[in-house]
Amino acid sequence: MNTHVVPHHFDSADQAYQASKLGIWLFLVTEVLLFGGLFVAYIMYRAMYPEMFHEASKLLSRPMGAINTIVLICSSFTMAMAVSATQRNDSNRANQYLIVTLFCAAVFLIIKYFEYSHKFHEGLLPGMYFTFEGLNHPKAPLFFSLYFMMTGLHGIHVLCGMGLILWMLIRSNRGEFSSQYFTPMENTGIYWHLVDLIWIYLFPLMYLIG
Amino acid sequence: MAHASYLDKKGLWSWLSTVDHKRIGLMYFWTSMGFFAIGGILALLVRLELMFPGQTIIDPNLYNKMFTLHGAIMVFMFIIPIIPAALGNFFLPILIGAKDVAFPRLNLASYYIFVTGAALAVIAILNGGVDTGWTFYTPYSIRSATSVVLTSLGVFIMGFSSILTGLNFIVTVHKLRAPGMTYFSMPLFVWAIYATAIIQVLATPVIGITTLLLVMERVLGIGFFDPKLGGDPVLFQHFFWFYSHPAVYIMILPGMGIVSEVIPVFARKHIFGYKAIAYSSLAIAFISFIVWGHHMFVSSQSPLANFLFSILTMLVAVPTAIKVFNWTATLYKGSIQLATPMLYALAFIFLFTIGGLTGLFLAALSVDVHLHDTYFVVAHFHYVMMGGTVMGLLAGIHYWWPKVFGKMYPEKLGKLAWGFIFLGFNMTFLPQFYLGKMGMPRRYHDYPVEYASLNFVSTVGSWSLGIGFAIMFSYLIWSLYRGKAASANPWNGKTLEWQIPSPPTEHNFEETPVITAGPYEYGVRT
Ligand SMILES: [Cu+2]
């Protein structure tokens, strides 16, 4: 079933597709630059306080970080499968993959929730709220500021991604997508891969440097 | 010929829910012009306070808030959106023969995002305002008792609007050009907006994260910019200027684009050095990203960095001068017609050249140590922003007024207002170069008597500016009701917007145009 109408200001479906594609890639560029500021701050402060970063990193839970990395990579895989199923006109399969993707994203956030509450409990909080006693370095709060800012901003992106995937699920269920028209689905996939990719950088930079 | 104009549909809702790029452009136009009026009144009050030494009309705290608001409103709510989001929105699709921008609904969304951000900033103003200066430098902005959080959130949100507009324009230029419209048959205004859009997309996310971190700094005390917690206030300056220097070109490039449109039309000549002007827009966009450190020569930046930033900054003069030379060469032996748009375009060349050249003084390290944070800097960037961008904007407003509204503005009053604005501008800002050279620091509420006479002249000049703008606003509004109906092509332009009715129809072109000639083929025999 193909009910999609090309918007009036485009001459062809292909032109519309090309435009959306360029649009989403440009959007990803802006996302990279948004996170770029935080990565620059990370590089700068890690260069200033290398030992503190080593010590503080040890306080993060590697197993939880590792599980989350695997969970997100899986979700990226199922997202790609959902797009490819749509392109093959198999919307049932696509819907199943989307549900699994959503499930993985939820698992990621639940694990993050437990990590965060554990940190809160120990007083490993950003900046001036830092009350943890076991780390003997005056600048240690800075590491946790970075940790919460970077993973927090990433977490917000995961939430947005879940919203988009849910929306795609609803639209796909309504039969809006087909091998002729799958632009929003594909763009959501591209966005989701970026969210995954950012985590793939965050994980070693935060958890594995100790 | 009867046709349905894009203005025909009436009712507030038909505007608020429109996805027509022309209507969205107009909504941006009136919103930003409203902020321009507010920012202008604030400027007049600031100047009034500085008319005599000592306290003239307002106390120092209120004064700090006023110049901060003047700066923040003019930068974020007027000069950044006004040309790209208002005139660019209206004319970019038409100039490339498209029916709309690539993503019309996103275009509307970006307008509402802009309004939301602006509303937050307005709430911050009502909530007591901000006194940090528009640069929000840490550590003061962390400690200031004023509404820094709300204002930065406003800037953060308006940034998104700017990003989405830029993204929309880039895609529009790449994917929606009419058949036969190659990159090098695009009008130069399109090139300028395109270069601007690149900066909007690449630089604005950085101010986004910067303002967000400033908010977090105040809310959570994250310490990124707070030396007490291990952070570095200078990092804030780097982040801030990484956006805000390129933002200067978000402001000036579109003005250059308008001048490149107006000059060939009113000189009746093919533009000289089309490709050079087009490429120089891209060159300016590129260089703009690697010069930000020139704002930080006295901020403990390393001497090597200072040296490099100084050299790189001087590089900007090259593509800029290329434009000025090409405009001048276009004027050479042209049949120049001094209509109001042309007067503003010429004012642009004259004033912007002064603004640009004094920028070189500031780029020179040893000179900058003396001039840094003095009125010389204030005069310099007003010559660029107001002498440049605003003159370009006024050229564009008069040039396109007949197309946008289908009404002619009164030419004589146009020239009269131009006279007041041009003279008033120079009278206001020329003395400030001398004040700065004499060492008067910017942003101060008071000054010693040595600076009194020049400050007095400057304030009187600001009244002439005020009168000029009042005349202009009045006749523009008047012309909407009583102005003579405009023909489709009152200036004999060759670009696509003049080939369609004034005002345009809803979809711009009844049939997709096919382009066979370049944009400025005046006096070329075919
Ligand atoms: Cu600069």
C-alpha cells in the first residue's frame, strides 16, 4: 500500500528523498558539534589532571557500561534491520525489529538509572554537590561534572530517539511506509546510529581509562 | 492580469499556521523589526546617559542592564535572523526558481522556536534583566544576581531556530534549484545566504552547548568555567568566540549579498567578478572559523596563539576586499541611478570599508593591547554591524519592498531618511574611534571630563539616527495603505523575483522556470 503523496514543492519523489537525506546528515553534523564542545572540555581537563581522571574513572561501573554498550549496538543492528525490512515491503518484520529496538533503548536507560542512583547515593555528584570522601583529589568533582553532562546529554538523545522510533512504529503499523517511501524510517535509523556512536566514544573515555 | 497573491488569505490563523516561505519570512521580518525598535530605543537611552559625565538619567546598575539588553537583543533577535530568516526566507526559493524551501514545516517550526527563545529572553528582562554584557563572560556571569539562566536558555533556543533555518537553506540550494540553474547562475544573494547557512549550521551548536553549560554552571555548579572547582574561565571565552566570531559573518555576509544584487541593477551593468564574489563568500565563511582568538589577545592566551590568530584575522581582509573591489569595478562607467536602495548600498561600501579596515588595527597585536575593550572596538563593530549589515538590510528592504507588498515606498522621503541615517550614523560613531584611541573604556557608566565633548557629539548624532529611522518606519507603514501599486519589475531587474507578479502568487511560479541566462546580464547584447 502506497498512500504517500510527494509534497507540492518537489518535482519528484526522488528529489524529496535526496533533500531529506541531505537534511538529516546536516542535522547529524550539528549534533556532533554540540557534543564537540563537551569532548573539547574533556580533552582539556584530562590533559590538565591525568591522574585524577584515572582514579575517578575507577569509580564507574565497568560491567554496567559494557552491558549498555552491547545493548546499544544490538539496538543499532535491529534498527538497521527494521529499515531494511521496510525497504523489502515487509512491514510486519519491520515492526518487530522496531519493538526490539525500543526494548533495548529502554534497557539502556534502566541500567543508566541504576548507575546514576548509585552515584547519587555515594555523593559522586557534579561540581559543588560532590560529597564523596574516598577520592583524594581537589579537582575530582570536575570528572563527575563531565560524566553527568556527557552521559546526561546522551541520555536525552536516547529518549528523543525512543520517541522517534515509537512514532515510526505507529506510522509503519498504519502502513505508511513501503519500498517506494521509507524516508522517515531511514532518517530515524541514521539518527539512532549516531546516538549509538556517541556512546561508543563515551564508554572508553569515561569507563576504561582507569 | 488577475492573480491570487500570497497575501490574499486573511485571518490570524492563516498566518500562524502557514508553511509558505514568504509568509514565514514576513513573520520573522515584523518580529525582528519589533526587536530592532526596542534595541534602538535602548541604544538611544544608553547614549543619553553618556551625553554628560556623571549620572545623567539612569543609575549604573540600570545602565549595565540597558547596554546588555541592547547588545543581546540586537545580536540574537535582530541582526542574526533579520536578513537570512526574513529576506532570505522570502527570496532564496524565488531566486533559484523553487516553489518553497526544502522543509516548509520545519521552517515554520523554526519560527516558533525563535519566538519561544525570544519570549524567554523577554521574561528574563521583565524578571530584572541581565548585566553581564551580551558576551556572558564567566566568572562574572556565574555570580551575577541577574537573570542569566533565563537569558542563556533563550539564546540556546534561538540558536536552534538559526540552525534549522540554515539547514533548510543549504538543502534548498542543493536540491531545489530550477532546471538550468547551475551553481554559477545563482544570484549572489543566494551565494551569500548559502555561505551564511553553512556558518549557522557549523557554529551555532557550539554556542548551544556553551549556553547550556553556563546554565548548568549556575544550577549545578559543574565547575567547567570556575577555577575554584578546577575549571577555566578562559575556556568559556574560547567556546563563546568559536561561535560568536563566525556569527559576525552570519550577520555581515547576507548584507554583502544584498549589495551584490542592488549594485548591478542600479548601475545597469553586469556584475564585475561574479565568481570572485561567490567564492569570497565561501572563503569568508571558512576563515571565520579559525580567527576567534583575536577576541582574547589579553586573556592569557599563549603568545604563539596570539600571533597565529592575528595573522589569520588579517587574512579575512583578502576576500572582503575582493568584494569591495568588485562592487567598485561594477560601478565604474555604469549608468548609476541613485534610488534609495542604491544609496544604502553605497553607504554600505563606504561604512563597511571603514569598519573592515579598523578591524585590521584591532587584529594587530600591539595596537590591540591599547585599544582592547575601548570605544574604538565599539565604533569598529558598529561600523561593521550597523554601517554594514543594517545598511545592506535597508538597501534590501527598499529594493524588495515593491515585490513583497506590491506597493512603492515614497522615494523622496526614502532619500531624506537615508540622509538622516547616514549623517547620524557617522556623527554617532566616528567620535567613538577617537574616544577609544584616547583610552575611554567601553561599558562604563561614567567618564572623566576629557571625554565629554566627543561623547556629546556622539549622543546628538544618535538623535539624527533616531529621526531617520522614525521617518523610515512611518513611510514604510504608510506605503502599505497608501503607496502607489508596484509593477512586477519596477527596477528592471533580471533576477527571477522580478519575472513574477508583485506581490507573488502563493506558489511563486505557475510553471517551473527554466533558466538559460546568468543573473545580471545588463548591457549584454544577445
Ligand atoms: Cu571576531
